[in-house]
Amino acid sequence: MSDLTKNVVAVKISKLDATRRQLVTAIRLYFANADSVSTHTLAAAAFEILRDLDAHGPNTGTLFDHAERYIKPEYVDVFYKKLRKPQNFFKHADNDPEDILEFYPTGAVAILWAAIEKYYELTKEEFLELVAFRIWIIIRNPNILLSPYRDQVERLDLASDFSVDMRQQFFEAFSTAHARGFAQRLRSTS
């Protein structure tokens, strides 16, 4: 045993626990307007694990495999193109050590969305950050989402209160509302 591990207690972490932790951190970074590369990297790591778990379990695919269920056809190609390049760029430098990425931070939003949807499908577990992110997506994108997602926007009291640059304020308000039972009321309207 090395000196580095001599007095350290090991922690056992399942794949789902790892993804939950990555998602919670990525979503909190997103709402805090924090580093978008870190947000994207954590979201992509969680998504990859969830995609692999899906392949070993229900094998129902991911949001990316069924984008047409959620997104209007004219937006599907744009959606796919923004996904993979940053993820690989942030992980590897073996083939392109001098390359520069033109990075669009909104790609993290798509990966986070896909990851939380798969996480929920596999676990049926909702947590504050997951629900807040879902609601934020619905509020911010009513024009590209299909029903029933678009219809939920009209039922949300928070819909008109927060502009696109008010993520942090939204998350704070949502956290307070969630503590008061907002999530339960939302579930009963969907």
C-alpha cells in the first residue's frame, strides 16, 4: 500500500451513482453560468455511461436516437451536428494536438437533456437539478418542442419570469418553489 492510499477509505460508486453525480454537477454549473467546457465534459461523460447502460438493459436508445419525438424535423440535423465534436475534442489530443475548436456552449444543453431523459428512464428517479433543467428547456424552447412539452409551458407560472440570461435566478426560484412542492403540482398537470 502506498503512502497516498494508506489512510484513505475507498468509496464504492455504481455507474448510475457516477452519472447522477456528474449530472447534478453539470446542471449546477450550467445554472451558475460557470465554465461551459466543464459542463459539456461532465454531461458527455454521464451520457456515454447512460448510453452504455441502456445498451445492456432496455436498449430503447437515447434522445439522439429518437430526436424526432421531441424536436421539429427542421431542427433535427442541427441538433445532431452540435453534439459529438466538442465531446471528442475535450477528451483527446492524439490526432489533432494543434487543433482549435469553434465551440458553441449550447451543445451542453442538448447532451444534458439527453442524459437526464435516459437517467430518468433507467431509474425513474427525479432530483431537483433534473426537474429544474427539464423545466428550463421547456420554458426556453416552446417554439421547437412538440406537444406535450410545448403545452406544459403554458401551465408554468415561471414561464414568463426569466429571460435566457437569467439561468441562475431561475434555478434559485425553482429551488425555492421545489421546496414548497412545485414539482408535485407540475407532475399532476402533465
